[in-house]
Amino acid sequence: MMTSIVAKTVKEANSYASPIMMLTMFPAFFTTSVGVNELGLYHFVIPILNIFSSYKELLYGVVNFEHILITVLSNLAVVFVLFMISRVMFLKDKWVMN
């Protein structure tokens, strides 16, 4: 959403969003080389990486509620911060009226 606010056209917004979407796939590649028993606490605190780590645990039948709670709370914190940044950008006429 923030990239679309900054962009002037739809094509420009797509150019900004494509690398960001590609960056979200790197954590998935990172978790393929890590075993379920090797997952540390930092795997569940880092946004995007924590989702793939939780999926990996659940696929192997490991249900750890502490890891799921850490994943949910860290993602909620990141969403809240990004929402506030987007709100501030949206309220400024500079970004909205391009």
C-alpha cells in the first residue's frame, strides 16, 4: 500500500512492488536448509521468516504454542507500525495528490 501511495502511475507502483514481493520469498528458501529441531527463537521473531518457520513446524507435526504466539505478536507489531506509517503518508497531501 505504501508503494502505491508513493507511485504516480499503476506501472510505477508495479515496478516498486515487484522487488518487495520477491524479498518475501527469501525466508522460504532460508528455512529449507534448517531442520525443525534447529529452529531458534529468532526464526519466530523476524517477520515473514516466522510464518515460514511456523508452517514448517506444523507440517512436521510440531505444535509449539509459544512459537505460534511469538509469530502472531511480532506480525501484529509490524502490521501496526506499517499501518501508522501508511496513515501518516496518506494524510499528507504531498503523497495523495500527485
